[in-house]
Amino acid sequence: MAVAAAAILLPFFWMVISSLKNNNQVFTIPIQWVPDPVVWQNYLDIWSRSNMTSWLKNTLILSVTVTVLQVLTGSFAAYGFSKMRFRGRDVLFLLYIGTIAVPWQSYMIPQFIMLSDAGLSNTLWAIIALQAFGAFGVFLMKQYFETIPEELSEAARIDGLSEYGIWRRIMMPLSVPAIASLTLLTFVNTWNDYLGPLIYLRSPDLWTVQLGLKSFIGQYNAEHALIMTGSVLSVLPIAIIFLLGQRYFVEGVASTGLKG
């Protein structure tokens, strides 16, 4: 496991040390694993030579908003599918989950036309509307909700608690690992999304960090050290969030799908 982890982390380590080198040192052979000298100036120049502040701000707004909405909508729908009884529930759930198998590329054109007609094209609202609901989040939360004893919900109903109150006051506090897993996965997917912003966000002021880095590479294709610096800044928030929530993430993934 240590060897596998080292192999996985090696490219990231090379990216970090390359961001602290001069341009002519990035691709030297053999690889210079210890920068000499250490060029901290790259982390200052990237802000003045690119619109990194705006890119990170837009990406953070989208990632946080989409993550919050997916957790809310996914957990609320999952509660209905797992704890409420109504006609056609299982069929409806299977049909909804079946949409995961449909590739987005097959319906992105009509979706783009619909959002353009609604006046959402070239706005952040387009990405938010696209990703506010997710079948995977519903599936993940439903599987976890089913591990919570039904007796808790029945006792709450007897005490007069509404279905919304059961979801908010019982199910959600007991589902922290699943919520953490869904939060991490959604945040990472939204942060790393390239195709969605490429289609809908045409104004440079609305670009996310992925679009911004692509344009920066095209403009400064010889500035290898600065490119690595921008890449480090784009990956750093994801790494921090994963390190902070990895315990809940592992627990949520391990317990999802277990009943008892």
C-alpha cells in the first residue's frame, strides 16, 4: 500500500516542486527533485499575470452552491424513497437511478437549447441548474437511510413529528458519514468540471479555474513553472477538503448499502 500510495503521489509531488523552479529547470534530465534555487516568486506572479482570483471565486461559488443543493435535494428525495410508502415507489426509484447510465453527451444539446431559451446561458445559474439534482446522491443517501432502524421514524410519528421533522431532526444528524461522502464527491466533481463550463460560460469573467488554466496554458505555453503553479492552486482546495473529511468519507462509503 505504501508503494502504491507513493506511485500515485509522485506526479503531484513533481508538480509541486516544478512550481518552485525556473522555467528551464522544469524538464531537466535527470529530474531535479530539490529546487535550487526555490522560486517562491511564481506564487506571486500567477496572481498578477492571470485572472486567478476570479477563476477561483467562480469555481468556489459553483462548487459550494451545487454541493449544498445536491445534499439537500438528494437526502430529501432519498428519505421519501427509503422511509415512506406510496404506490410505484420502487419503479420510480429504478427509473430515476437508471438515468445514471445515460451519458450526458446524449442530451446536452437539447439541454443547452432549453437553458438558452430560459435565458440562463452564459450565467453561473446554468451550471447550478444542471447539477442541483443528482441521481447518484439520491442512491447514496437512500442506501444509508435504510441502515437506520425504522423504529426511530415510527416513534417520532407517534410523538407527532412531521415527515419533514423526521428528516431534519433524526435522519440527517444520524447520516453524517453519508453526507460527508456526498459532499466530498459532489464538490470534487463540480470543481473539476470542464465540459459544462466550457459550453455555458462564454464570458471570461465567468470562467472557472479549469477554463482559466486552459486559456493560461494557451497564452503562456512556455511558462512551464507558472503553469505548474496554477495547477497546484487548482488542486490544493480539493486536497485540503479531502484530508479534513477523509475519515467520514471512508466511513460513509464502507457503511453505504449495509442494512441492520
